[in-house]
Amino acid sequence: MKLYNSLTRKKEEFIPIKEGEVRFYSCGPTVYNFFHIGNARPFIIFDALRGYFEYLGNKVIYVQNFTDVDDKMINRAREEGITVRELGEKYIGEYQKDAEALKIRKPTYAPKATDTIPEIIEFIQRLVDKEYAYEMAGNVYFATEKFAEYGKLSHQPLDELEAGARIEVGEEKRAPADFALWKRRKEADEIAWDSPWGEGRPGWHIECSTMANKFLGANIDIHSGGQDLIFPHHENEVAQSEAANGRQFANFWLHNGYINVDNRKMSKSLGNFFTVRDILKQVSADAVRFFMLSAHYRSPINFSFDLIKQAEAGLERLKSCVSNLEFLRENGTNGTQTLDTAAYKQKFLAALDDDFNTAAAIAVLFDLTREINTLAEGASAETIVQTLLLMRELAGILRILPDEAANGADGDGEITRLVSEREAARAARNFALADQIRDKLTQMGVTIEDTPGGTRVKMD
């Protein structure tokens, strides 16, 4: 697999730090409201990438955080007359409802910033001790000039970044590009914690560095998020993490492209700001997920209700194909024509291996749909079964078919899952597990044949 690394600005072969394991951190939501359609794109894209790694037989330790303390949280809590913690719990619950609808898997760890305060304070203290950070009037700032490689992710020199930075009212820092690690308490009703520098709360950037370090270690395989996070958020994460730990933070940085609404930047003032909750009142969650995966993740994407309804129509074609295959499997065919399903699988996986090109992979599914629809009753019974299982297997990697079509009520979904698990076990050279799965499939009336072109499945 090759992935485009924002750090080096080129595609590189992805080799995990530990064979068979992927340590993956993806920036999560700030939970002061329902998440919007722009947030949904990275949540869906990187969930799907996580799923592909797992399909290939890797153990994925996936961390997606909740930012549950910042200025937006404090202001919104005041508006609603509740505490910051109450606000956070409310919208974490709402996030989970929408994420479940979009088939976004639960992360291995979903840490909250407010539950990580002791580790954040310790992390900041390390930076102070190493003289990468300094305290002024109860605030602690990272000294960007101390980190020689500052700007390496955004590919901008420090002097240009400083020229574009500014000192906010009330800030007392040495240089415009320096950023806050700890913010002193300003108002009596602000949420705050005790620290060596007085009562206050963490800055946004230090939260993610600390949570990644706590759950994944000092050096991780992948850090991901939206393109808008490259600077300053991810740039600052690089600086503080590598300054504290003395080693490279993330080997790969992955960023998805921007999303516009009706060809304009999404903005509440323009009236084109949509939460996922709003959108799901008009279109299905499956259509939203399919729409997001129908474009390459690094390409900008334009959202409109017309476009997402077109995506929904495309999804219906795949669903209809699965339904037709189910009908032909149940009612039989007298055909003898065959189809090279192994070639389609190879093309699909090759697309995902090429910088996770889900657009090209989905195009393969449409090609497969077109060919099997042409054969229809002229296809052999074995070809019908093979194609049905392949459609479910490949669509299942991206989780783009509705549950009833992807899994079925007749046990075929279990067969597809077991076949995929056996292939993953073989790829990992865990032949004992592969044999156990084969035995289970045999008991279910399924015969497995391993060929140079891939696994073939026959129903008894």
C-alpha cells in the first residue's frame, strides 16, 4: 500500500512500525454542537481506512479524541446555562448517534481532554524543563524558535508563519508564532484545574499530543484529519511532541480535502451550514457515507442535495444488483457463462492500495455490476454465488451497503465475514486459525478452494 504523506508531499509505501499492527490517531470533534457535513468527511474516510487495514489482517489501535474543553465549549455552556462537562456529555452522546448511523466504528480509545489533565500537565512540564516552553503570568507558551524544524509539516519557514501570526488581546508571549500550552483562568465561571502555573486549562494543541502519546506512544504510524488542521493544529502537535520526546511523532500524516456546499465555503452567514443531523432528515445515512467515499479523499468535494441524491441513485444500483443476485441464487439459473471475479477483486484492492482511492474502487463495483447484470440468467450458478459473495465482501470493506443487503438474513453475511477472516489469517501466516475457519465453513456447507487467483467458494 502507498499513501500520500503530507509531511514529505509524496506517496510512500506504508510499512507499520510493528508488523501486523497499525497505531492510528485521528482528530475527533469539539463537542459543543452536532457535527457538520465537513466534519463527517474525515470521520468517514479514516474510519474506512481503518477498516481496510483490519481487512488486510492488521490489528488497528485507533484513537479518536473528544475535545471537550475550549473557548467554544465555555461560551456555549454559558448560553445553555449548563456546565462545560454537561455540555460535553450531551454532545458526545449526539455524536455517537450520528456516527452509528454513518456506520463509523467505535474507536479503540475515545479519550476526552478533561479526563487527561494530569498527563497534559506532565507533558507541559517536560517541555518547560527542556526549555521549549515558558510561563508568563500564569500562561505557558511553546517557544517556536526553539524547535528548529517548526514549519516542516505545513512547509513554511518560521519567519513567514510569524508574519501571518498575531498576538491576541491579553496575550503576553515572546513571539507571535508562539502558542499556548496552558491558559490561565480569566473568569470565575470558567472551568479550570490546578497546575504548577496556577488555575487554568490546556490549550487545544497539547490535548491531542498528550492523548496520542498516552494511548499510542511517542512514535505512531498515522495521524489524520482535515486539510484545515495542517496549520496551526498539526504543525503545533509535531513541534511539541517531537520536542518533548526527542523523536519523530507520526510517520504518516494524512489529510482529506476541503468540502464546499453548493460550490461555496460552508458558513453560517451564507446560510449553507448543515449539520449531519439536518442532512439525515432528507437523505439516508448510507447515501452520505457512499457520497463521501465516491471521491478521492484528498480531492476537494462539493456537497449539494442534488449531488447526494445522485449518489443515492448510484447506491441503489449496487443494492439492486445484490438483490438480483440473491434472487438468481435462490431460484437457480440454467446458464453456463462465467465471470472472472478474481480480476475484479484484484482491481478493487489495487485501487485501495494506491493512496486509498475509494473512488476508483467503487468504480470497479459498478463495472462488476454492469457485467453481471449483462450475464444475468446466462451466468452459471457458481458464478452467481461467487459474484454475490464478492460484492458483499468488497462493499463490506467500505461499509457502503445497507445492513440488510450487506449481511442478509440467511447467513450469507456470516459466510462472507468468515471467508474474509480466513484470507486475513492466511496473509498473516496464521494457518492454524485459517484451518479452523475452513472447518467451520465446511460445517455450514461451504467448500473453500484456494487458487492462484484467490479463494473460490462453492455452496454444497
